[in-house]
Amino acid sequence: MILTWLGHSCFKIQDKVGADGITVVTDPFDGEMVGLKMPRVSADIVTVSHDHKDHNNIEAVDGGSTALTAGEPMIINGAGEYEYKGIFVEGILSYHDEKKGAERGQNIIYRITVDDINIVHLGDLGHELDPKQLDRVEGADILLVPVGGKYTINAERAVDVVNAIEPRIVIPMHYKMDGVKIDGLDPVQKFITAIGLKPEYEERLKLSKKDLPAEETQLVILSL
């Protein structure tokens, strides 16, 4: 499994490289709004956590070589269970705020299983998870968690969510960095300090199930 960060909350997840590989892209963003360049990518599946411009730019994604329809990826933008060519996706209803969506609407958490690795993408989560939601993400191997605050959980709340889920690897997203134009986000260092783990810096993750850390959660910061 290969995991590459494309910026903000957008990741490219591949089971393998090559024409017969399957690719998932999460939360493609509008580059003009975010301030980062959204690369032109191809995917077989695109997941969208909610209908905001920094998460729903599906026009930036072309269909992969094994897409359901030539030139068009499979779009998943709601709760439910989905499967395509050995990739399993479960969408779990949550909220973009602490008032059950009254302020910013709903948010979909995605559990994506690739090569027997469970990747949980929290989208723009705005609250701690309830017992039913925690049950649905149990066994998360890799957790993609927003940490910038203001529009999502902040660094301290993100630590609480990580501790509740207990993933093997945690990767922060949706934070302030050079080029990002969205006001009010905190930098990733605030989360690094709050969680108290020594970060490992990588350009991308390439691993199999046996490569996952067996004991303490590993903090990975991906670069663009």
C-alpha cells in the first residue's frame, strides 16, 4: 500500500503502482481557495467527506485505468458500505461541528481498506467520537486526522480522538503551512507538541500489514 499526501485533507492511496493498480483519492480541494496546488491526478475511487470547496473538487480527478466508467472515477460522498475491485470503503456519519451539524453540516468519516490495511480518514471532524462511531473505526491502522482547529477539532481534541481510536500510525492533516490561505488554522507543530510523540518525516508511506508498528502509536508527518 502506498499513501501520498497531496495537501490539506487530500491523499492518494494505491494498492500498487502500475496500470492494473487501484487508486483512491480523498477530499480533492480547490487550489485557488486553499492556496496550494491541487495536482491533476487519476483515481478509480474518490471520497468526499463533505460538500465544501476545499474538499469536493472532483473535477480535478480523472478516471483511473480501471475506473467504473472510462474517464470518470467512482464518487463516494455519503454513509454506507462500498466495494470496488478489492477496495472496501465504509462511510460513517459524523458532524462538522459540536452541535450535530447545526453550524457547518454533516461530515463523513471514511474507513478505507487496502491490502488488508485499514485507513481512517476523519474529514473535517468537529467533535469527539461517540461509542457507535468508535466501534466502526475499531482496528484502524492509519488515522488521518485534522488538527488545525477553527473549522475542525484542534490539536488538543485531536489528541483525545487519537487516544480513543488507538491507531498504529497517525498522520495529521488540515493545518496551516506555507501557502495555505485559509485563515485561523494552527500549524502542525501544535499537534506534535500536544501528542508528545517523536515525529517521523516522510515523503510518502509505502508499507504492508507486517510493517505496521506493533506497540506504541507512530506519528508520521508527510511532506508535499
